[in-house]
Amino acid sequence: MLRLSVSLASLLPFILTVTAQSPTWGQCGGIGWTGATACVSGSACQVVNPYYSQCIPGAATGGASTTPSSPAPTSTSTAKLNTVAKAAGKLYFGSATDNPELSDTAYVSILSDSTTFGQITPGNSMKWDATEPSRGTFTFTNGDTIANLAKQNGQLLRGHNCVWKVDLFVKLWRYLISFFSLGIINSQAGFPLETSIMRHFPAFSRTTAAQWWATTKDKFVDSWDVVNEPFNDDGTVRQFVMSQTIGIGYVDVALKAARAADPNAKLYINDYNIEGPGAKSTAMLNLVTDLKARGIPIDGVGIQGHLIVGALPGDIQQNLEAFTALGVEVAITELDIRMTLPATPALLAQQQKDYQTVISACNAVPKCVGVTIWDYTDKYSWIPGVFSGQGAALPWDQNLVKKPAYDGIVAGFQ
């Protein structure tokens, strides 16, 4: 018996080596990862970002997969995305866009097809920095270009966005410095920082909102992302000049100002990494619950949906239902599902399934009103510029050819 025990003990490291493997599409590394770093047979561990490595099927061991010798698979569906979304009871299927790509006539032709896209979101041209390049001076030229395109096509327009840390961190400090230099705010004058910010933001909101909301009686602008990305991933409030000065109460200020601008537009709070349950989703649920209890205007929660192939949360539908149970609607507002490049048939097939999963989750929730992809083509995707070595996140490729992901979207609405 003693001899047998020693034998088992000596074999244990080898047994653990064989069994401690991540499944295909499972995590296999990254900063803070303590699980298996080896993949099951047929997959290899590839770095997605410093915090996440993934077991990719058919990948070459120790590096990126090679480009397939056969042509990349493409979509086979002839259905139109906005048509199938509306047939499923949704208000729209949409796409983000931005002003630089509007010089691409082939791109604009697809974007302008209202049977494919029933809604447009301007990626940048309606943000604070774009609409107020200097304090008190407003410009709406780029926003008007996209608004007019949508109106011409009979498409809804989603306003994006009123208040966001990335826009405001530099801009508001610039304003505050000028206020101090003018003597408008100082301890002797008795103008606290909170009062200054609270006065400035409603003025901005009313001016901006009036441009695209108040004069459009046909509800051309359906909704607005009033507050964008208020939470860190751990559920704490993102720190920037507004939250540091008046706390999470800046959300109240923004929503009230937006409601004053147009009583009919739907007012949203928009964030990423709230597709499934977690600390950030809980923080958003708690915030919406509090806003509703205090009578602060809030109509919807935007679930952005910047996701990774093969790594979707397992209970998206249940999470959407948790938000709608609070008496608000939800929308998938910025959907893309990225992969480690180059795209392979296996990755594209999994991406097709993942798009279907997300769309099906929205389709199953009556108060999930629509889905917007964050631009529709890899040609203009933000992903490669932010996540090195990743991309191919959208349903159209660089050449404006529909990929299998397109079929996944159609299937998700059926």
C-alpha cells in the first residue's frame, strides 16, 4: 500500500497537467488569471489583451493562426436587418456612423438603406467637445450632417451623448480655470464649484437638445444617451470633475436638463460591461432604482455590447429582464464582437453564433426595443486602433461584404 501511495503521488503532477486545461473559447491567461493556461487539444492559447487570453480552435501553437487558404465564408441571407427586426416587434435595427466616412459613397449607400438600418447614432459629432469647442460657443455642423442624412432616409436618430468623462475631463477643467481667472469662482465671491457646474451643464443641454429635439415634432430623435459610462467595472462611480465635485448627483442634473429640453424624448443612461450580471450591472440597477424612486426622469438603459468572440456572458436575457423589471426599456446600443486576427472560418462561425445569441436575448425581452451596431463595417471599426491584433468585429468586412455574422443577426430575430 505504501508503494502504491508513492506511485500515485508521483503521478499527480502529470495528471493535473493533463486535466487542467481550458476548453475551446475558454480563458487561458491574462493579468490576474489563476486558472489553466493550457488549452484542450485542437486549440491554442492566444493573447486577446493583457487581461485576457483565449483558447482559439485550430490556432497554430505559440502564435496567431495562419490565413486560411480557402476564401472567407460570407453571408447567405437576403433578408434586410431592419425589416426582420421590426417584424419581430422591435422599433429598429441601427448602425453608428461618423462624419469622416460619409465621403465613402459605397458605404453611405448601404447606410442609407432604411430596410437595413432604421436608426443612426452619430459616433462623435453630438458630444460635448464637438458641439461646444470653446466655452459658450456652440456648433452643430457635423451633427446636422448626420441628422439630415437620417431624416432624408426616414431613419430614427439616437443622440449620443450629453455627458461623458472622456469629453469632460479636460474640457471642464479648462472652463473652471477660466472661471477662476475671471474671478467668477473663488471662496470670497461665494460661488461654489457645484453651482458653477450645475449652471453650465443645463445650459449646454438645453442649447444642444433644442437643436435636434425641440423642433422635431415627429419624434425624429427617438432617444438620447444623456449620461454615458458612469461606472467603473467594480461598480464604483467613475471619477472626473463632475462626480468629484457633486458626486453621482450629476446624473440627476443631466437627466432633468434633458427632460426640460424635450419632454417627449427617451432619456437613457448608457454603459459597457453590463451585458451580464456583475458588480457594474448591480450598480446600474441600483442607480436606476434610486432614480425611479425619487422621480428623476429615466426611460432606458443602454447596454453597449462591446464583446469578444466566444466569451459572451451566459445570461444576457436574464440581465435585460432585470433592468426592464424596474420599469425602463433597454436597447443594445453599440454592438460589436471582436476576435484575434486574422479571421478564420472557425472564428467567423463562432462570431455568427455569438451575434445570434445577443440578438436572440433582446428578441426574447419585449422591452428591449432595438439593436445598434457600432458602425456596420470593419472598414471603419474602432477596435483595431484600441485593441492591438484584434478586429473583424462587425457584420460587414473591410470590402463591405456581408459576413456570417449577418446571418446570425437575422436568425436571432426569427
